[in-house]
Amino acid sequence: MRMKLSRTDLFWGIALIVIGIGFGGEALGLWNFEVFFNGWWTLFIIVPCLTSMFESGVKRSNTIGLTIGSLLLLSSWNVIPEELVVPLLLVVIGGVLIFIRPWSDRND
């Protein structure tokens, strides 16, 4: 009897395949593949939040965590100025508190 593939297993499976292909291409001299990049540490915030979204749906906590990680990553890539990180976080967190329900099974 075959069990159904979970979204989390699918996510991690695809991620590992992509990383494996990256390292393989590097080993064969096809391209330059580096694991560490500016802001790589933000993946320790982003990946668990994405995994949580796949497992249990979009919730306040994983949305806020994903936002924090994404803004820090974009700031480290100089896509957004460092001075705008905190104001953007406050605006997004305020929006999350207003528009995302804390419990998905609440009916009020």
C-alpha cells in the first residue's frame, strides 16, 4: 500500500534535487555553484516558515517569519535599503495581524 506524498516531502525532495544538480554541475565544470551567498543565513528563517506553510497552511506566525527572512535577504542583496527593513516589517506585520486569521478553524 502506497502512502500519499506529503507537500513537505515534495518540497524537500525538489530542494535536494536542485542542490544535487548544482553540486554535480560544479563538479563537472559546467557552472559555478556556491552554497554560501550574501544573506545565506536568512534561509534558516525562510525555509522553516515555508515548510510550515506547506504542512499546516498560511498562519500568522509563518507569514511573519517568512516576511522577516525575506526582507533581511533582500536587504543583504541591496534590493531594498537597510533603513527600510524595520518600517516595512511594521507595515507587513500590521497587515498580517489584520488580514490573516490566527486560527484557520474559527468561524466568527
